[in-house]
Amino acid sequence: MRRAFRKFYRLLYSRANIIIFLALLVMSVGLFVALGYQEKHFRWSDMTLNLSAGAFSSLLTVFFIEVLKDRKDKLSLREGMESALEDMKRLRNTLIIWVSSPLGFDITQYKIDTDRQEESTKAAQEAILSNLIAIDLGQAMTKLPPDKWDSLIKNIEELRKSANENLQYYSSVMPKTVYAKMLKVRRALTELEKNVNLFPFLLNSPEKDWSQDNVENWRSLRGYVVERAARDMLFYLQSVQELHKEVIIWDQKES
């Protein structure tokens, strides 16, 4: 019932129908004025002129309401796009830093020019992504200590939640290219989260805490989990790199 009402509301107040209504009002005004000044309808002249005045008033009212509504919609859309862009820029930074830091690539290792902070931060982020994609992630993640794995697993979960929230809040105002890249990032995070949580204790706890009866089997299984996680991490980093470029383009268009 609610869905049917919404469809009727959109149909009633669609721009095409409003234009048709305005055209009918204009024709009505013309007809009433013409009738008011025709001699054979002279006895009805007062009524027709009053009708034409009423129709003309309705015409002006509808026109100005439509103008105000259009301005309000554009203002709301503009504010929504600005909020979406700022949140996407913050999310982009988080998507990079929360993964790169546990893997040993901290942004503080890169030179940030305070006079050109935004540009140099972008350059540092691009360098971090390029460096992470270029290294042997399997080897790097195999050597990752348990505390770093623990941070990485928790960060991946939070990043997936943040990606979902941004897609939910801003899907209607963000550019289609950014939306497509965000969907790709979310898919990468979902796969990554699923794999690192298969046997999390093999990643975020030392060997001495494992069951000592099957240490060799646990080591073999850990190698398998790390291999899958490294593959998913590469896909994730490449997806974030693509998103990073699209957000820069979006920011440049809005500037």
C-alpha cells in the first residue's frame, strides 16, 4: 500500500505532469479572457474575467512553487554531494592507513609538505598503495606477528562496516564510477574478512598457544590461510587504488 502511494505521489508531482498542468492553466486563462470580451457572452463577462484572474493566480502560484521546490532540491542535492565527497575522502584515507600500518607501511614514513598538505598526502597514499601492491604480500603476511594480525583482522571488519554505511547513505548522490568502485572494495573486504576469520587463532596467537598435538598440521593450515589472505589483500589494494583515483577525479570536478 505504501509503495503504491509513493508511485502515485511521484506520478502526480512529476515535472512532466506539472508542465502539462501549467499548459492547461495558460489555455484556460486565454479561453476565459476571450470569452469575457466576446459580445455574445457579454452577460458572462464578469464571471469569465474572474475565472481568468483566478486561473492566472493559480498559474503563478504553481509556477513559483515549482521554482522554489526545484531550488530546494538542487540545494539539498548539492549539500548531500558535498557531505558524500568529504566522507568518501575520509573513508579512502582509512581504507589505506588501517591496512598499510599493520603491514609495516605507515604514512608517517613518507614526507608530508605542510604547505601542500593535501597534495602531498595524496602522493603518499598513492606511494603506499603502489609499494604494497609491488611487494610479495604472501611473504610479508607470513612474517606478520600475532599482534599485527590481530589489528589487521579487527581493522578489516571495521572497514567493511564503514564501506557498507557509505554505500547505504550516499548511493543516490555519489557518481556512478565511485559507486562501482565502492562496490568492488566492499566485495574485496568481504572476501578478505571471510578468509582471515576461517582460523583466526592461527594468525593472531603464537604457536605456543596452539594445540601441541597437531602443530605441523596447524602450520600447514596457517600457510594456506595466509596464502588466500594475501591473494585477497592484493585484490583489495588494487580496488582501493582504483577508488582512490575516482575520488580524486570527483574532488576535482567539485572544486
